[in-house]
Amino acid sequence: MLTTATFRHTIANACGLMPHQRVLVTVSGGADSMALLHLLVAVQQPVVVAHCNFHLRDDESDGDQAFVTLYCQTHELPFHVRHFNTRDFAAQKGISIEMAARVLRYEWFDQLASETGCSHIATAHHANDNVETFLLNLTRGTGIRGLSGMAMCTGKLIRPLLHFSRIDIETYCRENHLTWRHDSSNDCCDHTRNHIRHRIVPEFCHINPSFLATMHNTMARMQELEAMLGQQVEAFRNESVADEEGIQIIPLSRLSNHPQKGLILFELLRHKNFNATHVADIIASLKGLPGKQFLSPTHRVIRDRHNLVVTPRHEASETETFTIAGDITQTENPLRLHLRTFERPADFRFSTDANCIHLDADRVDFPLTLRHWRMGDAFMPLGMSNFKKLSDFFTDEKMSLLEKENAWLLLSSDNIVWVVGRRVDNRYRITNTTKWILEISLGEKNPQGF
């Protein structure tokens, strides 16, 4: 039963809310959000009210705004409203209207909470919402997280009504003479959530009158299972996964031998927008040849010889070039190079450092050019008298796909002088007739250069 006493107990014990903490209350004007606002005021919790007008229901949307505005003015409550062009945002981002509204409102809630000094953001999700979300996720296919339901607290976000049913909330509203707005879009069963709400859940409640309580207990157990899984994933991450400058490296030997490798990999990749189908394809590739790529909207996974390499997706330009003029002694972008020319001394010794080369300066024409490799590129590796395709050179060097993509070439008059950090072209080597030497050394790479 929803009363001020049960509500006070919930926000103190389940939400960890202190009496002096200011709360941003998200109020649509419906029964659930009006009850939430009334309860917070009744227990003397400092509040700031936030209302979103998504302009999705024409006059109804404006009516909701007017209703909430009047209530706040009547009760002298601080009030903020934000208008959103939700349809245009959804089209621009290529997402659903529902997802667009969610992104827009939570971004604003976070911003407004900071601006108004609110420690928490309270939404009016209730037990029915939780069950509907569970069933919706179940029909779409989901993992443990999707069956765990919403949490009472997620960071600064709290859901104080989560354990109360829609009937509890509407009963509270009537007992306290609260009026509310009705959202007509919730009546149409063409939407999956509404179909679940109006047709599926009532059938379950007919079979089991305590269905909501049963589901609450089930989701609580799933949350415990999710927490246990989270501990296992973190243990695997800490013991086996390396993160190097935004690149995640997962050893195949450790992953392949894990009895729950699919589940572990899904948890490692889900924040990078990989879904269950992606993960199943990656797992299937573990027994195949290296080199295959798997793409999410934001990241990619490269199945290397010994690892899965996870990187952000960058649209690298093969045509992007950087020029080095003849009077330049140091570059910073895309690589940090140091250049100097000097007369060959009698006791000259070649560098044995792969990141420092010596060239016959008279054979090098400036300006030099830096670029990534392109299909068909070839050069004459030091010590050879014939040309070799770079793709074959990379294979001989056992370079990963990521290393190939990040390889830089130094060119003179369109001829490859140096596969940077790897091999000099034989045509530019120091010979017995060399009088002037061009020394080029590679410092730390500029991260923005890749």
C-alpha cells in the first residue's frame, strides 16, 4: 500500500535519500508522476520539477505542460520546462521516436540537476512498468540484464515507486484528491508495450493474482545473478584483458578455454554496441583463420593470430598525406620525427635502431611525404635488388591487420624511402660513394596521428 509512511521508508532505505537533499522530479502530468511529486512534497523533501514537451501529441502535449505548470505555480514549486523537436532528432540520429525522447530527456535531466544543485533525479517508474519492460525484453531476446528489471537506484537516478503498482498509485491519487493527465497514446494496442500492458499482463494476473509480486521476486533474483556475473567478468577483465591507449586486447588462449566464453565476451563488448549475433559470429571465428573483422556502429573487433583486438571505428583516409619540407628539422604530426643532414665522417657507423635510419642524402628529394600504405604499394627492401609488394612484406613481418592499417610510409618523389619503424628502401642506402647523410629518427607517435 502506498502511503507517506511507506514512501518515506522507501526513499530513506532503498534510495538512500537524506532529508536535506534536493531532488529533481520528472513530472509528465500522469498519475504516477503527480503522485511522486505529491509524496516528495508531503515528506518535506526539497524538490525541483522538470517537464519535457516532446511535441508528439499536438494539443495534448501543450495541455500536459499547462497542467504541470499550473500545479507548480499553485503550490509554489520551482519548475522548469524544455521543448524538444523529437521527430527531427530521431530522424537525424536514425533511432526510434521512443529512444530519441529517452536520450533527449535524460541528457537534459543530468544538465538541469547539476544547474539546480539536485543530488538525485527521481522518475515515477512503477511495478507495472518494470514487468512490462521484462516481458518486452523477453519477446525481443535478451540476456540476464534485460531480465533483471529496472534498479531502484542507478547512480543519481532513483525510482521510489518501483515497488508499487499502478493500482496503488491511482488509489493514492484519488485518496489525496489529485487529478492527472491521461496520455491517449497509451491506449493504442498497436504499440508492443501497450499490447503487453492491456492484454498480456492482465492474463498473467488472471492466472496468478500475485503476478506483480512474483515478478518482483524473480527480478530480484536475476539482479543477484547479474551481480555475480559482473564479478566474474571483472575478474576475467583484470586477469586477462589489456587496455592500451583505447585498444582492448583479449587473448584467444584465455577466452577460448573459458567455459562461458560467449557470455564473458558479450559482457566485455556490449558497451561497444556489439549484440548477441555479433558475439556468436566472433566466437565461431575463433576456430578459423585470423584477419576477420566484426563491426558495430562504433567499434570493431579484429580476430588476430593470438588476440581479439577491439578498437574504435575510424574512417581512415588513404589519400591523407603530410609534407615535410627540406628546411624542417622536426615534425609533430602525424609522427614525431627528427631530421638532420651531416657530412659522412670517416668513422661513421650505421644505426642498429629500427626507429633511426641513415640515408644517402643526395638520393633523397624534398619535400618528403608521409602517408598510410595503399593497395599496390611496393618497395625494394634493404638488402634486396627486386621490388616487393608491401602486402607481402607485411605478411612476412607477421603484422596484424591493425598494425598494417597504422603503418606509415615515408616517400620521396612518390618512391617509398622507409616503411617507418620497419625497413629502409635499398635504393636510398648508404654506399661507399655516399658523402652526405640524412638521419631521420622516430620519437613518440602522436596519438592523433592515427
